[in-house]
Amino acid sequence: MATPMANEEAKLPSSDGQTMERTAESQTKPTYDSPWGPIEIPTGEDGFYKSFMNPMLDDMEKTVAKSTAMLDKLNQDMELDRKKRYKKLVQSHIPEELKGGGKDEADVMKLVDQLLFYEEVGDGNEVQLNDEAQLTDLDEASKLTVTAHSLAAHFTMLEPGPLGRASSKLSSDCRLWLSRLFRFKDSMPVYHDKRFEGLARVGQLALYTRYPKYATEGFEALYSRPPVIYISAVAPPGLGQYLCQQLGLPLSCVCTVPCNTVFGASSKMDVAMLEKLIQDDIAAAKTPVLLVAYAGTPIVGHVDNLQRLQEIAKTNNIWLHVEGNNLATLTLFSVPTSVESAVSGDSLTLDLSKWLGVPALPYITLFKDSDATLTEAAGLTSIDTRLQLKCLPLWMCLQSLGHEGMVNKIKHSCDLAKILFDQLDQLTTIKQISREKKKQEKEPKNVTDLIFKAINALMVFEIVTPTVVFKYCEDTAAPGAVVAPYSGMKVDDDSSQEVDAVYFDALNTWLAEALVVANPRVPIDLVEVDKEGVCIRYAPLETAQSRGTKKEDIENFVESLKSNLSVLNATTVERKKFQTTVNANPNLKLVDLDSWAGLGAVSYIPEPYASQGDEVPESAKTEVNNLNAELVHKLKAQDTAFSTGHSAEGMVCVRFGLITSDTDVEELVSLVYSVGREVEESSKYLESMSQVIRKGIEEANKELAKENTEKLMHEGVLRQVPVVSSLLNWFSPAKEDIKGRTFNLASGKISRTTDTYKYRMQVQEDGSGESAPPPENPPPANEPAPLKGILKTPPQSNGELPAPAADDQPKAEVKTAGEVKAQLASQSSAPSSPTQQSLPDVVSAPQSEAAAQSQTTTGAS
């Protein structure tokens, strides 16, 4: 800010040496530097501007600048708020996770980590670590395959020329390698992500083959002779419906072929029944189109008679498609005879991702190409180079493993199954479902039979199926429950009695759960097998490579199985003895809980209802349920094997858990009976005691009411009026007795409390039930008399016990009844003391007569 110049004349020397005066007009005018530029200030006194104008202008400048900044900030906030509201309005349909400019790589990886390894708890506000989400270690081939998926996605950015040449090379190599590895010559692969997608496509090709006009006329070509698809009865549920949906056919086009049951429980397709069904369909003007066979059924792992099925398919011009885990053995150096016939079929479906333990490999369906036009019409070929890149992970995996690497992996899985088969053969209580029963060979009678037997042994090569299915069953060779010779109990041993299937299903369920917990590297599944029930399934071809299962794991699995079988064997052997023992006790009722994997369940029936038969009245069910619930509570305190159960009728029962071989069943049942008897008696005692107390209170109330009436008749009405009674009591004090009753729980009798308040003590009753008076002649002080009663503290006016004596006060010694009476007699003539001495809880201090009269009656209503 410029300083105003002095309003006076400046004298400057002139050129001729004279002084020349400058006027005010020639001088520079004072100015003020404002935000809007310099402002001329009228000339005036210099002190006026310095003392008044300059500070005022400075304050004005600061105030204006502050106001301008506030307005600018307000405008900015309003603009930001307007932009936020507009942005929120236009992004209202966008999820919260996607709003904004995106997240960086570290934040995205944190979200992926939370997605996989953490789970929400409760209402979703808390998260905890998910122990089940654990990534397995990858070998070299698996790591290379994971890298191949990234490369396949990256290769899609190539130019069309190089991309086309690379994809063609990949497709041709994989086609050649797969057809040679699985001995399926002149075949073409189709890669798909869904399991049965390849089967649906080859079914479409089979329709085009059998119906030449199907490509142009559509369903009209099928109307005159409807197609038929033959599926085994052990096929996965929903397979027929899926094929009909994909092919646009009605469900009536699916024919389910039953399994062969001549040689025991088997899951093989009945070939004779299939031939009959085909002939019936042809006679009914239908066209057999597709036959789905199994080289390893989905559950049990049996192999259909592929040779006979191929002959039937060729005879009736039916497309034969083969699936199953046993197809993996086609890559071995020596192919099993039962699976070798699969290469003569028309198509195969392979699951290399499970067999080799390599992640994210596609399903592969190999089919024999007969007509390129029909193949392209069925969608089995693709010219899209991006889709052809799906075989890049397979291409890199096969080169990384090689043929010997594939053989080693598959042979290792088969060896694990064989070890488990051999170990299970030694267990008498384990029934193997997946092991096929072989026909008994005839003994060779001459040299020719011996030669043919040797040739067959060389030509036929069989391996153990790589799927193990077994179940726990009752040991028929066991002697059963052993009863002591001195026991009068008889155990029913009926060998013709049918085994309770539901009970053994529960035992197998428990066994599977125990094995899963003890052997995480040997994953097993619970499956339902027709005519067998619940079984345990282990398929090493599906899990051994991904879990890294070794022979030591199988040995540990067998040891764990044996230890659990000892418990199950002891339980099943003693179960009949347990039932007989329970039935011999009238107070225990056996409850049928077939789904309970344990020794059994019983209900304790109280004595009044035990003689009425098995049925408990509806009015008594609540009482019986409460008694059994209390019984379980007491039994759990002794052994956690007991638990609460509910029968079909809603009755509470005691469930017995599994037992060991050294457990005495009779002792367990006796324990339940004795504890139940205690609970029953305690409930009866409490009930009778409550009735006695209630009756005693009623009698005491009646006596007190009677005494109050007598008091009113004796004292008159005037003494009942509050003010008048005080005057009358002042002139003529009335002799008032403290009313009260005492109830003896042992004798159940009611007595007066007169002696208690008179002598400040309670006296025991003698055999006659009357209170014994205190002795008239007390013994000397040095010879205390024996007491017949128990000394207690009399009740205070508020109904509470007196406070204990202070430490600094002298404590009175316990006195006998005679001493107390002598002391009371000596105090009857002495004046009452205004103070009261504090004594311990055993004996109360003597009180004055007025204090005694002010005592509240004990037990008064």
C-alpha cells in the first residue's frame, strides 16, 4: 500500500541556482492498493490516513476476502453434493461392489482370499476361517496345466493367421495322441465342460445316421418310427431326462434295461433282457438308436458284457456308447479282457482330470467319424480357433506326463484298490459289493482240459476293479451273545430271523463318519446300492491323485476300520442280550429306534403304569416323559454314552450308545433301572411331602383363626379398636401370649410355639410326640446336664435371624436348659434392662417382657 505524500511544497533547485516551488497540482496524489486496483485518496493530513483509513481498509479487505472464500467453498460443496446426488441417481442399478473406479490388484486378491477361505457366521456380520477350504499341492504336470489355461486366454489376442496355425496344430496332435493312447483308432475328440454333453452330441449324430431325412424334415422324420435310447438301470438319475431334453424327444423314447440278478447282487446290464426289449421295440414299429453301456458302473464299478453288447449293437445297427472309470485301464501296457471290447464301440467318454489328478482338464468324448457332413450338422466339429484352444492344457499335460507317467498314475490307483480288497477279504463282518463273483471252474479231467485252462490263463488278463464298495454286516460265524450259566435269562437265538436292514444302514453311516474323520487322505462316500442298502465306496481313480493317497494311507485306513469294527461287533453281538434283559424288567420298555446306531433305547415306566401293559395313558405321558428326561440327565453325569431319544409316539427314551467287548450289558440295564427307581422315588417323596406341608399349613391356619375368635370373645370389642385399645392396655395391661405353630417334618405334627418363646429354645419331642419340659432342678454349673433338644435362634420381629456377635464384644457361652430357666427366674423380679446383649446364633440373649410381647408370631397367617 502506497504511503500518501505530504501536502506541502517541495523545493527543488533550478538550473539557474534558484529555488522553484512546486504546487500541490504538480505533486503525485496518494493512492490505496485495493484488490480492484490502486484507488486515489484525496490529499489530506498524513496522520489521518495512518491512524484511521489504513486500518479500516485493511479490515475491510480481510473481511471481504474471508467472505469471498466462504462463498467459494459453499459453491464448491454445493457443486460436489449435486454431482454426488446425480452420480448416485444414474448408478442406482449398479451393485455396491462395482461402483467407483475399480480396485487395485491387492484388494481384489484379498477379496478372493475371503471368498475361498472364510465363511460368514450367524447373521453375516462375523466371519471365521473355513477349515475345509484347503488347496492341495500341485505336481509339475498340474502346475503346467494351470499355466496353460492362462496361455490359452492370452493366445486369443494373437492375429488370426498365427492363431489359426497354432490351433490347428494343437487339435491334430491331441486327436492323434488320444486315439493312440486309448486304442480307439480313427476317432475324433470333442471337448466339453459338462459331463453328459458329449453323449448328447453323439446321440444327435446317431439320429442323423439312422434318420437320413432328419436334417431336413426334423421331428416328422421320427414320427412314423420313434427312436429308442437304451440306458442301464444303474445309470445316474436324470440321465434319460437330460438326453431327451437335449435331443428334443419325449421321455417315452428312453428304455431302462434292468440288471442281471441271476448271480447275486450285480449292477451289470441284463443282456438277455436287452435283446428281448429290442425285439419288442422293433415289433412295435420303433427304431433302436443309442445304447449306453458302462465299463465301470457309476457306483459299484462293474463292467458290462461289452463283447455281447457290441454284437447286439452291430446286429441291430445301434450306436454303442461306453462310459466308466475302467476305461482308464486302456492306457496300460496290458489291457484287461473285460475292458478291451470297449474299443469296438462307437464312442467313449473320458475324464482325464480325475484319473490323472490334473485340475480343469475338459471332458473328452472320442467318436468314430463316418460322415463329415453329419458330424458337422451334429455340432461335433468346430472351426472357431478360440474354441480349439481348449485343448492347449491337455496338449501340455500329455507332453509333460508322457505315456509312462499316465500308466504310473493309473496303475498306482489300481494298486491301492487291490490292497484294500485284499485287506477286506480278511474281515468276516465286511461284505464286498464291488467284487464280482466268479463261476466255479470245472476241474480238469484230462490233458486237453489242462491245456485249454493254461491257454485261457494266458489270453485272459483281469485286474481288480478300481472301485471298492463294501458294507458292514452281521458275522454269521460268530457264536452270538454269551449268557452266564447262573443267569435265569434266556436269549432268543433264531438264525432264520431277518437282519434289520435299517439298523445296519445306521451302523454303516456311523462307520463311514468315523473313517472320514480318522483318514482325511482316503476320501470315502456313502452310497445306496439296490438290495444292499447303505454302503461305503472308495474310488482311488477319482481321488488318489488329487489327494496324494499312498499305500501307507490305505494301511492306516484298514487299522482304523478294524478298531471301529470291534465296537460294532460288540454292539451287534450284545444287542439281542440287551433286548432280552430289558424285556425281563417290567419297569423298562424297549423302544424301536432302527435309525439309531447304538445298543438300543428304553423308556422307564413308573410303577403305577408298569402293571397296566405296554401302553401308557395319554394323561400320564407328560409325567413319564419328565421322569425319563430327568433319568437321562442323571445318566449323562455318569457316562456320556447315554442320550435322549424320542419314539414314534413322542415318548422320551434313553438311548444306549455303542459298547466295547468288555461292557456288561446287564450292569448297564441295572444302572438305568436303579437310577430310574431313584428318580421315581424322589418324585413320589416330593409329591407326598408337598401334600403333607399343604395339609399342615391348612390345619395351622384353622387353629390360628379359632384362637383369634376366642381372643375376640375373651377381650371384647373395645380392645380391637386401635386408639381405645391403647388406652385400655395402658390402664390395664393384657397378658398376651405370642401365637404361633411349629411343623415337624419328621413326624408331620403341628405344635404350639409357647414353650419356644417362653424358654427361648426348641425342645425335641419324645416318642409320644409331645414336647419334653425343661428340667426343674438344673445341675450344678460344673456338671452340665445332657440336652434332649437342639438349640436354635428364635425368630426376630422381622422374621430374620439375628446378626452374629461383633468380635470386640464378649461372647456368651452355650447354656443348658436348666441354666436358662434359672436365669429367667432370677430376672423375673429384676427391672428390665433398656439395653440388650448380643449373643451368637446358637443361643439368643434374654429379652425383657415387653420385648417378648412384641415378638411376631411364627407361622401366623
